Amino acid sequence: MPTHAVRPPFDRFLATAEAVAEARPEVDLEIAREVFLEVATRLDNGLALDGLDDHDASAVVDGLCDDLVTQDPAAAVRAHSEATLAAPGDLHDPESVSRAYLVAASILQL
């Protein structure tokens, strides 16, 4: 899947790859792009955000971008799912957002 074919909000994963490579000199930019392109492709093809409105889908992608660069991405995604229910903020459908995090974790085999 060419980089230009990544549609919003999944394109944010590629921006995350670049930010991580810039912030961490030990990270190879091309490998980071490849990994995050795979993440974007799997989540898009796996319909992880299916049923969410644009606002909530963007929130999930933003959260996953943060979670996937932590020491323990699986724990971070699960915690994010739980936190979404406890403090939904401006989410339109917190329960579906929480489920979307868990679906994403499953698709990414975290």
C-alpha cells in the first residue's frame, strides 16, 4: 500500500513514525514507516474503527499513536480502553471507542 493511499485518520500513523524516528535517534525512519504503514493497513482493512464517527475515530487513532510507542503497547491500549469508559471527555460514543481499542489490540495481536 503506497504511503499516499493511507486515508485519514490512518495517515496519522505515518506522522507518528516520523515523529518517533526524529525523537529517538536509534529508530530507523524507514523501518518505523514500514511498521506504522502496516498498522494503518491492518486497522483499516480490519474495520477497527467501523461504526465510529470521524471525531471518535480520530480520537482512537490519536490514542493508538501514543500507545504503540510505549514500553508495553498491549497494556497501554487496554488501559486506554478502560480510561475511555471512566473519563470519556468529549467522545460521542465512549463505549464504542473503548471497544475499538480492544478490536485494534486484537487485530495487531497485542
